[in-house]
Amino acid sequence: MLTIDQATHDAIVAHARRDHPDEACGVVAGPIGSDRPARFIPMLNAAMSPTFYEFDSGDLLRLYREMDDNDEEPVVIYHSHTATEAYPSRTDVNLAGEPGAHYVLVSTRDGAHEAGPVDFRSYRIVDGEVTEEEVRVVAAYTEASVTQQKAED
């Protein structure tokens, strides 16, 4: 299960809406081993495409160095789908290289890029196998929400 705070959830959705009709992408880093998304990092879609996203290699290298310096890891890797449901494409599955990360997809199709609810879903992708997981949005992280998540995992 992915437990994510409301502010980070809303920031991901806002980024997806802002970049529409191109796919948005980014990372939410967290302390190593915590499984807690803590630092929202919107990235530039270097592909500038409505059907594909790609992190700029230089930006990605800087990000991984920064996370390493801060004892962080990518807890969430997110991107949007602009015309399809929030489900990983074959390309998404092939590019999924962080087995410990939650892969979040947001669909901005059918007017969701302007207003209203979006399809916000999370997956684990390990060795090509896609497993959808529950998303729980909390107002803020508390010791109780962290303890409950660990118990449910």
C-alpha cells in the first residue's frame, strides 16, 4: 500500500494538469528504508511528448547524487497518461528500474486536466510483473499512519 500525504498527492496532480497535453513526470524521495514519500521533485519530460516520458539524463544523475547525499531513495516515481487510463504501458513496465518504488500514474484524459477528479493509481513493478496497490491519502504523516502502514505491508 502507498500512504501519501494530501499535499504531495495534490502536487503530483497539479503537475500532471500543468504539463498536459504532454506527460508529466517526477519523483518523490524519502528517507532510505522508510517507504514514506517526503520530498516532491517534479522533473522535466525531456521527450516533451503526450505519449511518452523520459527523464533528462543529466537531471536524473544530479537527482540521484542529491538523494545519495541526503540518505534518500526514490519512494514514488510518477508520470501522467494524457489520453489513456492510469495503467502502466508496456514501455512503462520495461523502463521500471526501481523495484522498491511505488509507480504512480495519473490520467488527465477526458477533461481531467482542467478540473474534477483524476485517476490516481499506484503499482509495484518488479521483474516485469505489475501489481496494483491501494493508495491511502492522509492529511499528514503521523506516527499512527506510519505504524499502520508497516502493519499492513
